[in-house]
Amino acid sequence: MLDIIVQVFCCLLFLAAALGCFLPLIPGLPLVFLIFLGYGFYDGWNSYGTTTMIIVTAAVVASVVLENLASAAGAKAFGSGKAGMIGSVLGAIAGVIFFSVVGLIVGTFLGAALFEMIFNRKALKEAAGAGAGALLGCLGGSLFKFILSVALAALFAWLVFFGPA
């Protein structure tokens, strides 16, 4: 019975991790890593072992690096500087705190655009382009993290419920 409770709890945590791929206040993929690590300790590493943990760790680290590169590349491609990138992060955090997911989208765009206008003295059209690039980069990175979290959740389910491959 305890195994079922722990497995259901892990599934709920995987759902939270999937949401965390789009909400900056929930650590999506680091949570996936912790689920694998915690269940491994609970299970005595019977469902998976070191090789799986190395793969999960590498995937989580690579996703963080790729997400930052994608966001920066998207913002830079649309003319954003460092100020716009900082503004997009601050706008995303403020937006999600005060206005949920819609705030995340609007905050990312407005933060980048306003910071570009204020600190880099860009015209509205240029600043809006920087905001659009930051938003596209953010959404692309979030989509990548979501796909990876679902794939890792499927791997977890397969290993725990059907045994190691």
C-alpha cells in the first residue's frame, strides 16, 4: 500500500514539474531530477540505477543550458540587448506573481520592451521587436522543457511500473 501512495505522490509531483516548465516559480526539471533521486532512494534503486540517474542529470543540466541559449538567441535575433533580457526575466516573474500565466506572457514582453526603451534608449518599434524575441525565446525554452519533462515522466513510469529495460 505504501508503494502505491509513494507512486501516486510522484505522479502528482510530475504534474507540478510539468507546470513548472511554464511557471518560473516552480522548478520544473530540477523537480523531475529530485523525483528520480528520491524514488531511487525509496525503492533501493531496484527500478533504475546509476546509468538512469546519469542520463536524467545530463538531460536536466543540458536543458537549463539550452533554454538559456534559446532565450538569449531569440531575444538577440530580434535586437534585444542585456537590458531587454534582464527586463524580460523581471517582467516574467512580476507578471506571473500578479497575473498568473497571462502575466507571464505579457510581463516577458513588456519587461524586455520597457528595459530596452529605458536603458538602451530604443524606439518603441525596436523595443517591441526585442520584447517579441524575448517572448518567443521564453516560449520556445518552456516548450522544450515541457517535452523533456513529459519524456522523463514516461521513462520513470516505464521503469517503475514495467521494470528496467
